[in-house]
Amino acid sequence: MKSKVEFYRAFFGELEKKGFGVAQPSSPDYVADIQFKGKTIAFFTKTDVIEKNPFVEVPEKQMERLWSMARATASLCGICSDQPYEGEKAEMLKNGLVKLNEHNGVILACKKHPLFDYVLSTYRQDVQNDNRPIQRQYFYNREEAFESFATRSGLVDGRKLFNETQLQLIHAGLVKLCAMDEGLSDEDMKAAGELVERVEELVPELHREERKFDVARLLDALSFGSGPER
């Protein structure tokens, strides 16, 4: 699983196959409302938890079924379900994080998740701000997380063709090109944008700020049965 988008598509699609409905969220705290026979029985929250609607009588077996479907879908999407560390060697960090490795100022960590099992991340620390994690990138697949750590920490050089200074100059030129937007076709603009993203993957420091997953925009892009495209 590369992102939550993949899970949402699969899980919401599976709900509709099983006779449930997926509707627009009734609260900004939710990703979607889950319905059954026209009644909202539960909510899928932005913290990836299925909450029962307290104002409707919902059998516990039905809630268990929803959770079972969600876990099965996450597993099919390829989440990291095996503990990626040995308990006696693990270093516990704040907020339930477990540090797996550290090299050249880059940390590889994971955290137990009630639905996605082990969510991994790579990040640097802001030494001037109580070692606050910065430039964090999340992964739901162990191999991709380890590859990111190897590249970002310098264990494996992902910048073989150009050095960092050259990549920064390329990035600046591409950004300027996109901003000018003179004489470029839509296809050229798209290609330039993709190159900017690729350079930023190779040099995470070029990100002006940590990119966050926007659930609301995801829902706007997905289609849920009779509802509008989200």
C-alpha cells in the first residue's frame, strides 16, 4: 500500500459491494459516513477509526463486520503486518514511536496502528526545536520505507546522476519555468511539474514544508455510488 488513497478506494468499494452505503462526511472529523438501509450507522474518522453512530441502534456484530472488512482490505493492500523490529533491541521514542535505525541525521521509525498494523516513516530532526520531526514521509510498506531510509540517509546514493547543488539548480529552473507559463502546452506543464516532484524526491530538503495528505481532496476525487464524485 503506497498511501491511504489506495485503501480508501478498495475499502469503500468493498462496502458498496456488501450492501453498505458511503456518503459525504457529516463532520470535518470524518472521512466518510457509512450507511446501511438508508441510515448512517457509523463514521470512518480521519484517525482511521470506525466509530458507531451513538444515535442509531447498531448491532455489535455489524460493527465487528465493518472492522473485519477494513482489516482484510488493508491486508490485501499490502500493509506492513509483521513487526519490523526485535522487541529487546527497540528504542522507544515519544508518542508510541519505535526507532528502527538512524544514520546521517535521518531516522527510520514505526508506530503500531489499529488498522494499518505498522506505519513506518523516515524523517529528520529539528535540533533547534526540541528535535521535532521534520520532512517526515510515511510508508505502509516496509520495503519502500527501508529504501527511503537508505536513500535519504546516504546508505544508498539516490543522486548518482547529479550532485545536490546541480539538482537544486535544476529544481529552481523548473519552478521558474512553471511560474512563467509562457508558450508551454498543458502537456509540457505537466511534464515539468512531474520533474519538479522527482527532484524533490531526490532532495527532500527542497520541500518548503512537509506535505500532508488531504483527506478532503481525496474524497472529492472518489465516487461513492449515487453521491457526487469525491
